[in-house]
Amino acid sequence: MKILVADRISPLGVEFLQNQADFEVVEAYGSSTEEVLDLAKDVSAIIVRSDTKVTKEVLEVATELKAVGRAGVGVDNIDIEAATEKGVIVMNTPGGNTIATAELTFTHMMCGTRPIVRGATGMREGKWERKELKGSELRAKTLAVLGFGRIGAEVAKRAKAFEMEVIAYDPYLTEDRAKEMEVEKVDLETAFSRADYLTVHMPMTEETKNMVDEEAFAKMKDGVRVFNCARGGIIKESALVDALKSGKVAVAGLDVYEQEPLPEDHEFRTIENLNLTPHLGASTAEAQESVGVEIAEAVAEVLQGGRIRNAINMPSIDPKDLQVLSPYLDLCQRLGSFARQAAKGSVSSIHITFWGGIVDFDAVPLTRAVQKGWLAGIAGDEGINDVNAPHKIKALGIKVETIMSSDSVDYSELIEVKTVSSEGQEQTVRGTLLGKSNDPRIVEVDGQAIEARPVDVLLVVRNVDKPGIVGKLGTILGDCGVNIANMSLSRAEEGQWALTICELDHEPADDALQTLVEDPDIHEARISRQG
């Protein structure tokens, strides 16, 4: 498999890939857009930093592509939507530059507290501005951290060491985590109003864009100090300019911008109480080595069929959880496939319900497995995987609902896939795993109990409950050379409709199936295939 390293990463990362027998590594640093398009045609993975753009056009020509690795955090240079549609995994390295970015943030905070930059510049100019350059202290000041992930938490640790009071805004921060870190969890309004210092550590999304704007500055104390070493655009630049000029913000420090590189004529360059650095967050030798090796290992593991780490467009599963979930993922995929083939009419929604011990796990990978199974075998939808299955289901106009039920059931774990057609018709299939070997079983179809293994080829028959049907099935299948590996029978009431599922070694000829369909005692006969 060929791996394109389009931007320069740590030599140790490149060396790791070169030492893998499965890979051919192509180093193409500083390539033009046209060169990247040509090089990408037969690669299995592309590794970038922030320079090379993995556009929709690149993804379209890269027909063998399985993964894109970003040596760093931000993925603005990768078309995530196009990658997801193509089933390409996009991964980053959120942990590799954590300390580097946290330390740079604190450097900005220090320079915004003591006039280090102006003092150093003045000394080079022959000045001695000792009396003019009075600063402040961090001790006893309130630091508001917006976004309390890895980097925000590391900044908080350093602030506590300087005896600052730390408050944190993050919708996903739990009270237990806040207590553990000795910080106070607050809402956004409180963070703005109480901050002496404010730093942002959030991804750039529709929700966070311009989060710190004119209204936010109006709620802050006069003389607040503001810092952004996360992503450009979280702090609205025009609002910051006005706040700096008016004195609302005493000092600000920025490492990231809405447009990078920062234009030469940008107004930021003229404001004295604003310290600027050229996106240095991850620019330490240690961070670059860490993210380079980390992304190389992650890409190699994906291509070799191992676990997926830090994926942007699909859930990453802990290896221990994956070991437990693997048989359930297979069962979910098989139930999804069975449900699609059993559905009547145009399906408008899929409802997936989990019972028992499995509800303690993340439902997202399980739900994706159902969706992947649903799509498998549909003409024209090749290359279905965990990445693009939800996107393709959505494109079909099908709504998906996942339910984690606390109700008691007859099994340790139970999974149901229910389809609802646009006409309101419902079909259901339920499955579980049996025994220590975790053998998958279909245990109910449309409310009728049965036990059948969801093997690659199933014959599903609904027939009148009368003598001779089983013999008839065996004769017709035997005449066309199809062996029945196992047969499961179920009936609602004596003399009424019965359900029969036959596990077949291979698929029967069309004329044999037609013979079954035309039999007056058989209401339905269909083949259910996996894949």
C-alpha cells in the first residue's frame, strides 16, 4: 500500500512507516495542487499538516484512499464532508501538541500581564523604560477557560500553580471533573462577567464561530485580558479591535486568525496592546516529533486492519471495548441486512433498540453497523463502511432512531431493528448472542419467536401451518442441489401461518424459488443474503 506524506512530519514518523513491510512511502513536501492530484491517484493514505489541502477533487481522484491523517489538531484543510461521503477515515492527533499549546497560551498570558514584548523591543532600541512599563500579577485573578478539553485543562493546571481562581465553561464538562480539577463550572454569561483573564480552547464550529463578539465584550469587566491560541474566528476580530482601542480589553494575545497568514495590512499589526505570534501553538520540537510519530502509527494501524484512533468522522472505540463489542457489531450488521430485505414498501425510518448489558456501551458504533448492513448489497452503493454509512442512509431520506431501553427482556442482551414504511407498515427482527462463544442468533421476526443463525444465505418462508410443507421445501431445494444446513420452525397458532427459516449452504436457482412462491400454501418465500 502506498502512503503519501504530503507535508513534512517528524523523520521518526516517516521512518516508522518505511520500516513496515506493507507500505511504500512517498515523500512529496511542498507539492503544488496539480502534483498532489497526480500523486494521490493510487495511494491508500495521505498524511498532511496544515499546508496541503485535501480537497474534494483530491478525494475524487484518490480511488484507493482509505485514510487521511493530520499531524496536528485542526482539519480545516481537509474536506471532511467529501471524505465521509467517500468512506475515507479522517484522523488527527489531538494529544500530541497539548502541552506545547498550553505553554504558549500561558506565555501569552504572561506577556499580557508584564510588558515583556515592549520591554525587549525597547532595550534593542537603546531605551530604558523601567518606570513606564508597570505590569500586574496573575495571583488572585480570575481566569475563565472556554473549552475544558485537554489543552484547557492543562492551562488550568498552570493557572492554579500561579494561585489564580479558575472558572470553566464547557457544555460537556461534568461537575465531578470540575471538582477533580479544582475549577468552578459556570455558564457562558458568568464566564464573561467574572473573567479578569479569558482564554478560548474550543474547536471552530458553527456554534463557536464569533462566540466572543461585541455582546460578549460588553458583559466583561473593563481591563479584561483576552487570549486565543485555539482557532481563528472564535473571537470576532473586528469586535476585538474595538475593545482594544476603547480600553475594554487591556491586552490581548493571539496565535491564530480568521485568515492565515495574517495579511500585511491587517489592523492587528498596528495595535500596541495586542501581542501576535504566527500560529506557533504546536511549534516545538517535542510536539512535532510526537504528532508525527502518532499519526504515522495511527495510519499504519488503520491500513493494517487494526483499531481506529482519533477519527474525526466516525467514533473511535477503545481497544478493550472493541474486543467486547466485535461480535455485537457483526450481529448488528447482519440484522440491518436482514431488516432491509424484509422491509415492505419504501422505508421512511429505522428504529434500533438495545436491551440488557449492551446499553452500557456507546450506541454509535452499533448503530453504524446496522446502517452498514442495511446498505450492503444495494446496487450502486459499493464501498460502504462505518464512515459513510450514516451519510448514505441520510441521503436516502431515511431517519434513524436509537433507543437504549432499561426494560427487562428474556435475554442478557437483545437488539431489535424495526423498519417503518412511508405507508406505515412495520417489520421487526430481533437478535442476540448465545453462549460463551457469542454465537449470533435471530430470535424473533415480526413478533414471532424463532431461532436461526444469520448466515450468508437464508431462505425465509411464511406458509400455511399444515403437514407436508417441510418435506416440500426439502424436495424442491434438494432437486436443485441446495443443502439445508439447519432449519428453524415457528408458528403463531396451530393451523395458522407458520414461519420457517432455512440456513442454506448456497443460494438456490431462481426457478426453485419461483416454484415456492407459486405454491398456494406458501404466502412468502425469499432469500436473505449477507453482503
